[in-house]
Amino acid sequence: MRNHLKHLKRTTALGAVALAAFSLTPGTATALPRDPEPGPTVVGGTPAAQGEFPFMVRLSMGCGGALYTNDIVLTAAHCVDGSGPNTSITATAGVVDLQDSSATKVKSTEVLQAPGYNGTGKDWALIKLAQPIDQPTLKIAETDAYNNGDFTVAGWGAAKEGGGQQRYLLKATVPYVDDATCKSAYSELVPGEELCAGKMDTGGVDTCQGDSGGPMFRKDDNDQWIQVGIVSWGEGCARPGKPGVYTEVSTFAKDIKAGADQLGG
């Protein structure tokens, strides 16, 4: 049973929750319990500039997310409690400083957790918002063509293993780790549903607690951002030999689109 999710406890104070979205620090992803436990933040990261990643969203349960449409957030399945009407989640967007008075805050109306999610693989979910957020959205990869090279991660999660959530959005760069190498680090990896990224030899850069649900993205052939992963789990944060594990977005692209259509997005 996996016990290394990068998610914050739902009982975390608002300040901590704000940081869990996605903080970057060089290293590997921190593994957290598959139950709703706090997740790692970005380790080895640097501050993101205002407007640099306008699609980034901080969720009030201590996770991150990205705007799939203007009124639907794509996040991790382990960040939510099943599917159905839900008005308990607040999405904060439009700022890098979670305490910025200009932040847009919108309540949820409904949640759709990946069909068949049982704690292993399929770690994606959609959150329908009460009203649209006027920010650019992040398109998702529909093929595995972009599952290579260097990726960007961002979040308000911990900047070191066991650290606190961040007030300011952090960003970091993590290199792709092939399935065979990642499988040697995590026997429970689900190839085809999960992909890995991080510095295997040195560690030092990774997502961490509070970054769960946030996007892992890169530039596509048109120099536009495209999401290839969702922060899911890992052992510790930025540890050598323990890369971060991310939901392989392209595998579920059709399901995500169908889910968004179902939510009226």
C-alpha cells in the first residue's frame, strides 16, 4: 500500500493549505499516505513571477491544481473525497502570493473523482467552480509525445521534506525519468498511468507535501505550456534515487474531457 502522497491534511490551517498547492525544490517527490495526508511541496525551487503561470490554482484542502477550463480545475483524485455535489472547496487563483488582496477566490459546486480510483493509479479529479475564473487555462497532453525532457513544476507546498507550506508560489525544473528506472525505485509504480521526474543521482529538486494535484508541464512544439503530469506521490521529498511520481495525463485525456463535459465545462 502506498503511503507517500503529496497532499496536506484536510484539517490543515488555511495558511498551510494555501502552500500545499505546489512548491518547488530540487529533489525527488515526497511520498505521503494514500489517505488524505499532507503532500510535499516544491523543493529546490525559486519564486515564480506574478502572471508567469496564470493557470495555477491553490485549493483549500491543501492541494494544487490547474485551470482545465475557466470553471473547472484539474487536480489529483487523492485530494478529494469521491464524486458528487461539493461546496466545501475554495479555489484561489490569479496570484503568486496567497495573501494578495487581488486574489480570485471561488467556491466549488461539484467534484468528479476519476472513475475506478482506488488509491493506485488513475490519480486525477475535476472540480467544478461556481463561476469562471478569468485566467488562461492549461491544455493537457493527448499523446505521450511530451513525456520526455525537462518539466516545470510549481506549487505552494513545502520547500523541504517536513517543512511548512509556502505563502508564495515556487517553481522548479525536474528531468524525465523512464519507467524502468522509476520502477527500480518504486515497485508499485503503474507504468502507463504514472510517470516519474526528478534528479535520480543527486535529488535536491522535487515536489513536496502540499503540491499534490498541481500540474507538471513543459512547452509544446508551438512554445505553449502543456500539462503532462499531476503531482501524485513519492517517497520523501527530493531524495536521491526517489523521483516524484505523477499521473500520466495523456493516458486519461479522453476521460478528463468526458468528465469535464459531464460537469458542463
